[in-house]
Amino acid sequence: MSAELMRRAIALALENVRTARGGPFAALVAKHGSVIGEGANSVTAMNDPTAHAEVVAIRAACRALGTFQLTDCELYTTCEPWRTQASTMRSFTKSCAARRNRAVFL
């Protein structure tokens, strides 16, 4: 786990609250220590029930890499996921042995 990446996720969550876009929930996806996707909870701001921080970050990472396969990536999130996000995170880490993915949360 990278303390620096977790601090970045926490900073995103705090900014989300300061700007009144949503709750104190944020996530980021890193590959080899570099951030490739970030997201904060924007369910109410976007009127999108799927716009949870983890989902937003994973979508951004997939766009950045041009693929849905997030091989060798780590997901950092500021909160233990609800059931809906847990399903997304299971999909992210499902191929953990083959693709060496990892999810980290506070």
C-alpha cells in the first residue's frame, strides 16, 4: 500500500465535500505507482446512481489506458464499499492472481 496514494484519495474526498459535489468518498486507480484514474462520489451531482467514487475512478482508468483490463493496477478508496461497489471491486480484483490487482480502503 502506498500512503501517498491514499493521501491523494483522501484529498479528493475532502475536495468533494468542500465543493458540495457529494459526500466524503473518493477513489483512484494506480498502475506502477502512478495515478491513471480518479473519481469522487457524484451520485447526486450527476443524478447517476452508478457514479460512486470507485466506479468513476475505474471508468477514468479504463479511458486513460484505452482498455477495460486494468492489469497490475491498484484501487485506493476512502471508504469500505457498500454492496453495490463491492461487486465492482470484486470484478476489479477477480483476476488478482493472474493480473496482480489489489484494492485498498480505509
